[in-house]
Amino acid sequence: MNDKFTKAARISVLALGAALAATAGHAQGKMDLTYGLQLEPPHLDPTSDAAGAIDQVLYSNVLEGLTRFGPDGSVNPGLARSWDVSDDGLTYTFHLAEGVTFHDGTDFDAEDVKFTLDRARAEDSTNAQKPLFAGISEVAVIDPLTVVVTLSAPDGAFPFKMAWGDAVIVAPESIDQIKTHPVGTGAFTFASRIQGDSIELDRYAEYWGEPALLDEVTFKFISDPSAAFASVMAGDVDVFAAFPAPENLPQFDADPRFKVLIGSTEGETILAMNNAREPFSDKRVREAVAHAINRQDIIDGAMFGYGTPIGTHFAPHNPDYVDLTDMSDYDPEKSRALLEEAGVTLPLKVKMTLPPPSYARRGGEIVAAQLRAVGIEPQIENVEWAQWLESTFRNAHDFDLTIISHTEPMDINIYANPDYYFGYDNADFRQVLADLDVESDPDTRSDLLKQAQTTIAEDYVNGYLFQLPLHTVANRAVEGLWVNAPTQAADVTGVYWDE
């Protein structure tokens, strides 16, 4: 190794391998699994769309990155088995796994890493998380198994960024078909898709790492909570993650055929406000909305008591979280006074778009009733997921209010993008994030993260509701499921039947 490099951490994967190998000792019954999800991916390219439903199906299963998130949120080796960091923190040298092939039979090597990172950071890139790659100044191939990434400034979080689903490695040979037929290096291959119904994955016999323990996994998309309940009860679905009808969980828990797993997610559930559109361009109006909301009523009514109240866009389980819920406490009188101070003519009619998840549809009805009590009249439009992405999230931004869970890990950086769908434009906040990007001292980074949380809470950018829990209902014999969701993933690479 060159003397100018210091070994950051050649992270061992022996523990992970041992854990997976241990499952081989269990009696293996069925070799196929039907996995229920509420949201269907709009297409199958996680590198060009923000829809978390894409990552849920493909992350680690089909497409892999240089690094990957573990079920506990740790950042582990992926296609990069280890990496070195230069003394100045500007250069990462990634050492790639040997003998890796894509599912179409082509070899994986350093050129594919360069292609992926250059594509993601290109001027015309459509990657939904382009800021993840903004600090890269050069990607150089040293040999087929070694790639050097040079940064414009030190970034201790770079391996974390490379674990996102938006950073999975793709190949130039298959990129043109990725939206309909993704070709990756994972333990499963994409087999087929029935639009509006399901996606099938098959075990990849030539996988370079620990092989999958199932031969076939079918992801079944069921948006209606009643239909989800019926499908699990009938045994048509073996696992249903993010189960959309929490009122049914006690019934499953009492049934010996099933088990209920209650975990946490990175999902900050927010009432997003269009800061770029009047009257929400006025901070007083946004604050009025925040004080009109009773979070606990939403948690009780829409989530049946599951969920942790939040006062900013940050996960409560993160050690740097600041509890700012008191800043936007339920105070309808204050809300009315703020609307009057802002000169708002009541009743104020606004457009509220609600995507399919039950937290949004059910929560939206409760929020609407609370807002009507102070003179704000939401006109609810229930839209399908693809329509929400197109009309609310992407370029159109045709909404006043919407409810959505942001399930990406530690994604407060989205507030530094004035073109993001809620249109927050604060140069001081952007500077805090810029300082955070180049800061390596843990205490200083913690202070900056707390400052960032406080700034968006004080600006009442959005109404911060609750941290989304993860409810998974499964056949009692299914093992190896993630309890928590540190990223948007339904990782089935270690799932098996123990019966």
C-alpha cells in the first residue's frame, strides 16, 4: 500500500457470512416466498427516481452498491470489500470483489464503478439524490479491481452515501433497459413483472457472495388495506412489510400461524407545504398550519397508536436528534391569530394531494378536519403513486399540502435544495449543510446537525408529524426478515423457511 494512504478500516464480513451460513443448519422447507408490499414501483431504475418502492424490491436483492446498509443501519462492504482513505481525507481507494458477474454474464469491474459514478454526477443526471455525488471531482480506474475516487473536500460520510439505493452499480451494457429489466450483481435476478400485480425474482446461481436461501421470491403489490388483511389471512402472502392496517395487528398477534414484528424506520412523516406558492410562502401561514395539528390524534387515528411524534426532519433514534415538538405544539388559537396577522382571508381553500399509503390517506382526513377548525379548507385529492410522483413531487409541484414519509436515511440535506418539491430556499441553511459536508470532528458535526434541525423547525418549513414505524406480519416459519428499516429495502437475501 502506498505510504501516503492510511487504512481507514478494512471492514470484515466474516460475521455476516457466519450468520448467513448458520441458517443452512435449519431445516429448509419451502423454497419460494410471496412478499406483500403496498406500493408498486413506477419502474425499476433506482438511479433515476425517488420512489422508495423501487429500492424496496431491488436493493441488495438485485442491485448492489460499493457499500450496503445492514439491518442495524451499519455501513458494510458491498461490491467494495474494503477501502483506504488518504491522510487528507480527499481520496478513497476501493478494492473490489473478485469473480463478480452481472446477471447477463458480463464481468463486473472498476470500469462499471466509474461509469456509475460519472453517470450519477453528470450535468444531465436524473438521479434523485444527485447531491450524494456532488463532492466527487474524479473517478479513476487503477486496475480491474481497484478504483480511486477523489473528492473536492473531505467527506467522512462518503461510504454511507455509497450505501444508498441511488448509488447501486450499473453497467453500460444493460443501462438502456434498466427501467424494465434491471441487470445487477445481486443474489437474485429479475425474472418478470406483471404490471399492477407483481414482480418475480429468481435465485442467481453464479452469485459471488453468500447465496440466497430461497429459489424464488414474488413481490405482490396490494394497495388496499382490507385486501392486504385478506391476503395474509388466506395465506396468499407469506410476509407483508409495512402492513397498511395496524388495527389488525392484535388479531395477527393472537393467531399462532403468524408473528408480528414491530420495528422502526427512517421515515419522517410530514405534512409538506409548498413554500414556493402563496400563501405558504409566508412563514406565519406555515406556522399557523403547524399549530393547528394535533400529532397524537393523527398517530392514534391513522396509526392506532404506533408512531413517535417529531418536531423536525430527523429520526428520534439518531443520537443527534433534538426534540423540538414543543415549538409546533397544538394551539388552534395561536393558529387563528397567525392567519389573521398574515392577512389571510378565511376560509382558505387549499389543494391537498394524498398518495396511497394508509398513513397518508387516513392521516390526511384527520389533518383536514383539524385545519378546517381554524379556517383552512383542504380540498383532498387521492392520487395513485405514479400520479403523486409526477404531479406533486417532480417538476409540476402542483399542490399546496401533501402527506408523505421520507424514508431515506438521514436525509435532512433535501432542505438545501431550493428546487425540491416543497420549495424551501434558505442560504443560511445551505451553508450549515456545506459546513457539515467538510467537517470531520464528531462533536462539531453533531452541533451542525442540531443547528440544521432547529433552523427548519423555526422556519416551519413543513408540519412534522411522526416517525413511521415498521409493521411486518409474517408466517411464523419465515426467518431472516429485517425488523427495522434503516433504508428502503425488503432484503430477502437471508430469508428462509424454518419448518
